[in-house]
Amino acid sequence: MNINEAIQLRHSVRQYKTEPIPEDIKGLLQNEIDLCNRESGLKIQAIYEDPNTFTGFLASYGKFKNAKNYIALVGVESNTLEETAGYYGQRLVLFLQQQGLNSCWVGGTYKKGKCSAAVSSGEKLVCIIAFGYGENEGSKHKSKPLEKLCNVPEEQMPEWFKIGMGAAMMAPTAINQQKFFVELRGEEAVITSKNGPFSKVDLGIVKYNFEAASGHKCP
């Protein structure tokens, strides 16, 4: 599937089958992670067959089942770390979707102290992404009206902007808060975010969806 199909088909999935990830898929994912790390300076890591991170009350509260594979988004602490982690994490989420795997962004409903990722001094574990073969494909989340998320009436949108907005509205955000706003300034789409839980991570996620679908880079 192409990237636009992946954006449309991808939904959060928390219940997984026990089916292991094939070695060839692991190799493809590691290659993509290596590319992301080189581009971003992050230290993203894929962890397999580690159920300890999703145990106890938090996992139960998050409604996780058989969650034992995850991507850990780690990087040097900075003002831009969370947005960068969101951007490249979403790139990997859509890559997983293209490989026939399901995923779920996880900010708080996991045991951070049990996470197997390597985090050095001066670095931070931003969040993780659970993935595997889902028991289902998840369901589409509700979205705010278009006019609440951008400053351009739909009938006045350039085609690329309309495509980008459609993808932005399908982006996963923490507790589905959608605290982002997109402005058309000349030939650029400028995306900003209000304060909220994981709002900077969400900003990166939304930016990636917009850029991947529209073909236009956001400043």
C-alpha cells in the first residue's frame, strides 16, 4: 500500500495475537529505524517479546492484550525532542502499517521502569509504540470539524492543502485531543499546537501525516 492508503487504514490497536514478528519484517523495520536515527539524531529502538512493560494496572487500564513488541522513542533531552520523536515515530507507525502490522501510541499506560530500552544519561524515553498483528484493525477516531483545525474554508483550499488536512485529521493524538491548528501562509502550511498532554509529540505526528500525504514540507 502507498503512504496515503496507510494513513487511511491505520487505526490504534491494543489487542494483539500471539503471532511472532517474522525475521524478514524485523530486518526491514530495523533498516527503517536506522534511517530515522541517522536523519533525526534520535536513538529509536525496537524491542521484541517483552511482555513486562505491559503488565499490571496500567496495562489493564489501557486495555492491552498480548502487547509485547514495541518501539521505544529515545533521544537527547532538548526543546525539540518530543516533536521530533512524534514525527519519526509516526513515520515508523505508517511503515508498520505498510508491512501488515498494527500499532498503538502509548504515553502513560505502560511500566516505564520495566521498559527494556537503553536510555543513557542526558537522554529521555519520550514514549513507546506497541505493535504486532492485531486481533482487529481498530476503528476510526472522531475528529473535530475542519473549520476548528485550520484557517482556510474548504472551498478555498489548494488541492495539496486539502489532502494534507485530510491526513492531519486522521493523525492519532493523545486522548484524541487534536490540539493542533493549521494555517496556510502563502505556499506553506504552518502547524502549531496548544498545550496539553503529549501535545508536542502530537505536533510531530500531525506534521508527518500532513507532509507525507501532501508532498509539502511544513516549517
